[in-house]
Amino acid sequence: MQKKRVRKSFIYSKKVAPYVFILPFLITFAVFYVYCIISMVGMSFQNVPAHAWVGLKNYKIVKNAVFIKSLRNSIFYTIVSCALMIPIPLVLAALLNSQEMRAKTTFRSILFIPALTSVVVAGVVFRLMFGELPGSFMNKFINIFGAGPLVWLRTPGTVWLALFFICMWRWTGVNMMYYLAGIQQIPSDLYESAEVDGASRWQQFFYVTLPLLKPTAIYVLTISIFGGMAMFSESYMLFNGNKSPNNVGTTLVGFLYRMGLEQNQLGIGSAVGVIFLLIVIGINLVQLTMNGTIGKKKED
């Protein structure tokens, strides 16, 4: 009887209960993330599948021309996508939070629906939209302005235009919802006080909304950096495979996929994965330090 009481008190303990609730996440994280990262680091020093130790030989892939180009593509895509996906969703969120805005729920749903769409379906649709034939949607569109049909997916400029178009179509609604949630957490008393002091709507936005949205903006920037560097599915579906003309759309993850799975060089693929992980962590550490999230002294 005493043992049952001890077990019951242990299960319903306020100190133990939180760990019980997060245990499924911890197990999943340990098995599918921590273990996989440790295995990847180990394989990066081996010749897989022979499992022969080769030291740093696999890391010589950094001298490969395709690797360098894929890294440049990933960094360029990340910079431009962040430049688009940070301010535009913020403006849309501010508009949807405005009292003068009508049909807010409808617009929220319309902007968020692309995030629920399968990337496979979206990739096929956009591949048809940016097709080479004169009858494709984009060629018909530019024909209205007197421009001739373009080979969209074979030249760098138009390829990046298509990739950024997909990025904005798919992720604008997601970032907008993050910003909208952050804006709605700002006390309305602050806006009322600013209005009493004579602040205009623009002044309220710049001096009330933006400063208090800093934590949300940092989070959106962090996930946008990772999402930009990890972009692969959109490029893969747009080109109907992992090969684009002259590697114009090959990203770092695409190069990892090519070496590790398509060419069955898992050791080199693991080395690329380790390099990718270090780059993403390094970039995020720099931006978190610059905006004061890391290394900021706590105020007394």
C-alpha cells in the first residue's frame, strides 16, 4: 500500500510531471537528430560503404567547383529570400491587424493556404507556369507587354526569379502569421497613449510596433536563414530532378543529395552535411550576437 502511494506521489509530482510531458520530444530529438548528427560526423571521416577511415580526405570536396557554386547559390538565395520574407510579411501583418481592414479572416486564409500545399504539387504547377513553350502562363503574361517567349529555367536571371516567386508564394503567409501573433501581443494601451500624444499611424508603427516586435523578427530571421540555406525541394521539383542547366539551381543541400545518394558517396555527402551545419550555425550565431540575443548583459 505504501509503495502505491509512493508511485502515485512520484507520478503526480510537480517536479516530475514537466519532464514526463517533454520525454516524447526528448526521445524523438535524441534518436532522429542527435544520433543522426553524431553518425554523420563519424561517416564524414570514412569511406562509406567500405567504412575505411580516410581522415580529412572527404573534406577536400570544398575545392570542388560544383560545391563552390552550390554554396554561392545557397548564400545568394538566403540573402535575397530574407530581404523579401522579413519586411513584406511584416507589412501584410500590420495591414491585417488594422481596424480599417475588412475580410481579415479571408485574406489570412488566402495567404496561408500555400503553406499547406504540397511542395510536389506546387513544383509541378510552377514548372508548367515557367515552361519554355509560348503557351505557358508566364510567356503569355510577358507577351501582354510585347516581350517574346523566354526560356525561363535555363538562364540564371529567370531561374532565380522563378525560385524567389515560389519562395514568396509559399512562405509569405507563414511569416505573416508569426508577425501577426506578435503584434496582437502588444498591449493596446500603448497605441492609445501614442495616439493621445499625437502620434500618427506611421509613427505608432515605427516607434511602438517595430521595437516590441524585435523578438518575433529575430525568430523569423533565424528560421528564414535556415530555410534559405536548406532549400532543396523547390529546386528539385522545378527542374524535375536534381540537375539544372550548368548547375544554375543547385544548392548546397542539392549537392549533398547528389554526392550522398545519387552517386552513393555517403562519406563525402556526410562531409558536406557537416560543413552545411557549421555554416548555418555560424551565420545564426553571428546574427544573434549582432542583434543582442546572445552575449547581452542582463539588466539589474
